[in-house]
Amino acid sequence: MTKFNAEIKNLTEEERAILEATKEMGTEAWIQAYREIRLVCQFNYDVNKNRFVLNTDPRYVKKVEVSPQLAYILGFNNTEFMQAENKASFMPDMSGGVSSFHVYTPDLIEPMMIGDVTAPVLRIVTIRGNPDQMVEEQFFAIQYHKLLSKEVSEILIEIRTNSGSLMPFQYGTSDQIPAGAIVKFPHCMVVNLDPSTSHGSHWVCIYCASPLHLEYYDSLGMWPPPSVHISANSSACGRHVIFFLYCRCVGMAFEKIVSFLHFGKQQPDTLRGAGVGAVFRSLMRYLLPIGKQIGSAIGRQGMESGNRVLTNVLEGKDLKESLVSEIPPTNVSVVRSFFRQVLPLATITQESPYLFRLYSDNLWTDLSRIYLYLELSIEKPGANDKWVAIDDADTSVSAIQGIGQTFVQQLKVTVGNTEVYDSGNLYPFKAYITNELSFPINAKKNFLGSTGYYHTVNQDDSTDEGFKERCKIFKGGKNAQFLSRLDFDLGNQELYLLNNLDLLFTIYKAKDVFLLQTLKANDSTKYRLTVHDVKIYAKMVEVQPSLNMSLYKTLEKQPATYAVRKTEIKSSFISVGRYEFEYNVFSATIPRRVTIALVGNSAFHGDYKLSPFMFEPFDLREISVHAGGVVYPAVPYKLNFSKDHFVSAFVDMYEALGMANSERSFDISMAQFKKGCGFELLRSGTTNVRATFNSPIPLGGVEMIVLGEFDQMIMVDYNRHIVTDSKLG
């Protein structure tokens, strides 16, 4: 008890008050808990979930409080914790929320717009690297700023965080001598002996190698340098200070630096001597061993580049040219990019259209990364005319190929108040043809699975492996998820869409009889495809404010232009019994290339028993296109699919896509071309299609689908007015 009384006497007044309030737990138990407080309040890190967890023992700990900054770094929402287990909501951010810093130059450049404020920002720099790591950055992208004065005698730089506060540095150059204990060594500091900027101010530096080792350098040679390195009226003191600290930080001894400055200089007030190369030659014996020592820390590639730069300088080459040739350009135009979730404007129902709007803001849009998310299931009529999910007995019902994309019957895209794309009601055929003719088999069997695509060899065959896999997606009434890129003209080019533009997507759903397929012979059930969720994910890009300003000035002189491959898809019915057919497809502009496919009329309009993508030759004999008096192909085809005479058309299909005689392929074999995947591609333009058949068109008729590709230019001016080349003149 004597030890307990002694410990009680050593307690503070606050601790005594806590002890008085918790007497019921016993003095001995309280002191034991006081001793082991670190064991009942622990921060643990879950490696698998990448989250921190705060565990406390409620018998001893009533509440834990942390600072807001620590809570942010560890990923917690709150700063007070009273539960036994408290899990962080977010991943830890060891940077403390400071991912970039702003370089300000007051009284040097004109302020520019940053968000809703104006500020003289010279550049925004992204922070990278590990703590205590020296990071070098080369900026090759030129940024132009208007100067406030024609003559600049000095440049004041302020480095601030995103919130506008001065950037806190752990150590380095400072305007004030640190008052607290310095825990990082070595520590250096540049000091101006005269607080004014008038003639006579003088710069010196202090280098702390360890808590017991302090070095002071003064280029005037007061103490302890043995000689004067500059004249009394020289303004080179700052240059000498920086040179001294650089050499000291890379490992040169104090005496060696002073000796070099005293004996190696030809003029008292300069460090140039015989040029930069002379300085490097004098320091080479120091730099190379140091470079080899730090090579393991900065990486092999960086070390090799550094050695090559030093070698080039020693050989007399220009230092700037050596750096440009060795250091790759750094992309500093994009601050960040992310995917934004866009919900439909109205409540989700089974009736389309579904409208999605991206409201205008200061972010740019990557139109090539617009994804449609769908959550679907298959239902059938149940008791009392209510729809119920299919069960395990419904083993031979599935969605059509690539349902994530072919779900859409029609897609409209409006930018600003201008409609820039309308697919018409044949969007499923465009999406299917694009996938079949663009991706190799490994992409079709892997990545395209996210769209509901499973490679099919035999269409309308219940034993086909692709059909079986599509049946498994919805088996037992499961909800299936799909994520597919929206296929529209402006989204098939890589340029970002300008900011401050509204985007409106209008999506119409295809009919259930078109979207679903059941190959069980006696199954006459009228299934439906139920929509549970639909949304859009759009990739947004934030660019540097200075780049925005530069682009605004450019837009005042000329509009932004987007080169687009415009597509149009049309169809025409070929009636029963015909041997010849002529279709005037495009009357205004000659396309670059056309793709032609033939499909049965019943499948084209939707039939539970037929795939809409069963493209057949229908005993085609000849097909040609006529444009401006020119016939394509130049040598007419002599086709007879029943006798396997179609090799010319098959090879031309690969030639038109630029995949003939190469390793590239979209993996359509001659057997598939004959039955189920027959396309005719012609690289040159057309206005008129003519086809001749060996046999009459069968009962029900045939639909000819023609996909044309055109060159188009879309322009956006400073006021965000949109003009296409079809509207010019």
C-alpha cells in the first residue's frame, strides 16, 4: 500500500480528480489500469481491408479523443470514440490531405481564375515520393503568364497548400530560426544578417550535421573560413551559400568545400570559373562515389540517367540539352481524373426512355470512357397475372449476345443544346457488328464478358457453349450486372470534351421479344427482361488552372475541333421471291466504308426462337456498290455459298479492316462467315447497293443492314456553340 500511496502523491490534480470519481473500482485496480493504459487502447492496421481499427477496453477507457488531423490521416470520420471497436471508414492518407502545393508569385504576374477566386499562381505541383525523399521535377510544358512589370529585380515565391495556408516544411530554408527542438539531422538554414533588401544585406548559412556538430559558413571569411571568397561590395553571397549547402548535402567535407572555393576559383566574385563543366570536373571525384552510394535509394534507372548527364557535361555538352535528352517529359496538365456516377433523371421503370444528364462544371469529360451500368433479371408470367422470377426449371432461356450493349435500341447524345448523335433504332446491330469486327478472340472471351458477351459458334443452337453461358447468368432468377461502354461517334475519339458543357444521354430499351431467346422446342412462355438498376459512369478530368486559362485564350481565336468517324446504320426489306435487289442507301455524302449484313425478317424484328444476329448469305451470288460512276469491287464477286465459293469476299472483309496478312484478327473463320457471321466490307464509298441471288428470297423476307462510316468535324467555340461540318455552308 505504501507504493500505491507514493504513486498517488505523484499524480497531477487532473489525475487525482479522475481517481476520486472512480473510487468504486478500487484504488489498486485504477492504478493498474493507469499503468497499462497503452494495452487497453490500441490502433491496429488491417492489411487486407487497408483500414485502421481503434480497439479499447470499456472497463478502463470511457472515451478516446484524437485531433482532427490525426483522424483524417488514419481515415476516421469522428474525433471521439466510445465503442470497444472503432473501424475507419476510409483508407489512411499519410500525406495528411496535402496532395499538391501552389507556387505563388505576388507582384510578379497577373492573378488568374482558380475556382471562384483569383490568385497569382505560377504553377501547381503534385506531391509525390516517400517521406524524406529528394524528388526532382522537370517541367517542359510552357505556361505563359502576363507580367505586372517589365523590369524584375527580385522574385518572391510563396508555397501554399490547397487551402491557402503556407506549406509546412519539416526542415530546410526558413525565414525564422526554429525555436523548438530539431529532430531531423542534418539540418540546414539560410540566414540574412540584414532584414532589409537594400544594399548591404548579407546571406550566410548554418549546417547542423548532428546535435553536437554545428557549421557556419560566411563567404566574407569572418569565421571560421580562412579566407575571403567575395569582395565587400559583391552580391554573390547568396550564390556561394547555396553552392556550399549543395556540396555539404551531397557529402563533401567542410574543409574540402572551403579549399575548393579558395584555390579553385579564378575570380573572387563568381563561381563560373571555366564554365559549369569546370565545376563538375573539379567535383567529379566527390560526386561519383556519392552517386554510387545513393544509387540503391533512388533506383537503378535514375542513377544511370544521372551518370549519363554528368558524363555528357564532362565531355563539354550543354547541361540543359543533356537533361532534356535524359529526362522524359512529365505530364503536369491533369490534376486528377475519376469516374462520376450519374443517376437517371426519373424513377427507374420498365418503360424507357432513361435520361442521364451531366451538368456543366469546370471538369472536362473523357467521352471514350462513358459506361452504362445495368442490373437485369428475367421474369415470366405467374399466378394472378403477376410477373415472377424464372426458376431452376427454366434452363434454356437467356438474353441475346452482349446484352449490356444490345439492351439499347436507340441512343441519343446531346451536347449543350445540340444533338450530336442519334443511332436510330438499330443500335443493337451497330454494337454487335462493332464488337465482332474489332476485338480478337481473347478479348471476346475475357473482357467482353462484362457486357454479357459469350463467344458463339453456332447461332440458334441450344448446345452452343456461348448460349449455355448466357443462360447461366440469369439461372434461378438471379440479378445479373453488366458494365458496357456506350458506343457513339464522339465517344470513339480520344480528345476530352471541353468543360462548361451539359451532356444529355437518352436511352431507349429494345423490346423483350428482341432481347430474349429461348430454344426449348415446346416453350411458348412470353418472358420479359426486368430492369432493376440503370446508371452511367462518366470519366471526369480536372486540368491545371493555368492550362484552362491558356485554352480559353486560344478559343477566343479559333474553335476546338474534334475529328469524328460518323456512323449511320440503315436497313431495307427484301421481299419474298426476289432474285435481284437494289437499295439507294446514302444520297448526300459518300462514306469511307460500308458494312453489309443480311438477316431474316422475323429475327430482325424479334422472335424468342431466333437470334437477331444470325447473319446468313441467303445464297447470294453477286453484290456491288455504285458511287459516282465507279463500281466496287472492281472485279465482281462470283459467289456460291452452297459450293463454298466465297473466298474473295472473305479475304476482302479482312482487307477492308486492315487485318489481312498480319497477326491481327477479329477471329471470324470461313465456316462462320458462311453461316451466322457473314459481313461484306467495302473500303470505298457507296450510294447504291445491288445484290443478286442464286435462289429466291425465302418466306418471311430478308432485311439488308448497311453500316456506313463518314468523316465529320465537330467544332466548339469560346461561347460553347457547337457546329458540325454538315451544318457549314
